[in-house]
Amino acid sequence: MAKKQINPAPKKLTGWDDVNSTLKRLGELSIGIRDLENKKTELISEITAKFDADAAPLLSEIRSLEGSILQYCEEHKDEFIKERSKELSHGTISMRVSTSVKIISKAICLKVLKSMGMLDYIKVKEEPNKDMLKTLSDIDLAKLSCERKTVDNITISPKIEEINVEAASSRLNVDTASCRVNNQEEK
């Protein structure tokens, strides 16, 4: 069962100094998230590399065995004339006819289809053009089951680079202070 995440209620800010300090905290949290995402990416890369290394010989053997079965079946196609499947004790081998079309150049194919008047062979995706709909009146939009939505968007942009430099210098000061304490203890 997934844990339910509880979001704390927004803190009431009383002035621009509160907003500024909240922006700083937002930047610090963003840096923390970025660091965690970097660690996650590194761990995923390590796991993927280990999996790929462990799976490589197995995948290679699978391809080899499948190739052997395919070659044997090709050599014995005559046995699939009446019955298209062979039920064996460890699996089933079946031979099926399939047809596919490979489009070498989509642009050329579309151009030629249009010039030949073969429009039924072209898929057309239909969707409303929002840029054109913006030009209509609210009444016309309502007739089309659309509505105009106007919002005042607020952008929040903490200065992460400055906060990161500030946090790094704070860590440096703490590290330097602990080194001084260790040096004094050694004397």
C-alpha cells in the first residue's frame, strides 16, 4: 500500500522579506532535489550497466538458439504445409504468413499518393486549431463547446546558482572549522 504524502499548508507570508527568504528556501530544496535526482541517475546507470553485463551472455545464447530453430524450420518448411503449428513438449513452433509494407520515404510516398488522387490511402489527423479558435468571440466559442480561459500566471524563480554558491561556502566554513578543531585536538 502506497504511503499518502501529506502536503503542509502554505505558510502565511507577511512581507517581501518573508517572500525573499522563502525563495531562498525554495532554491535550497530545488538544489537538494537536483542532487537526489543526480544520485538516482547514477544508481540507475550502475544497475543498468550491471544488468547489461549479466544479461549479455544470456541474450547472446537466446539469439543463437532462436537462429538454430529458425534455420531448422526453414529447412523443414514442407512439414508445415498441412498443419501450420507443431506442438512439442517444451513449446510450440508455428509458421504464419505475414505481409507488411515498408515506407522508404514518407515524403515521396505522400507526394505521389496526392498526385495520383489516392487520398483514401493517407491518414489525416483532425484536431481543433487553438490559434484560430482564439480569434472567435466567446459566444462563437460556446457554440463550439469551447471556452476562453484567461489566467494571471505567477512565475517563481529562485536564484539557484547564487543559493548553491552560498550553500557551498557555508559547507566550506563548516569543514574548515571542523578541521581547526581536529588540528587543535591532535596538538
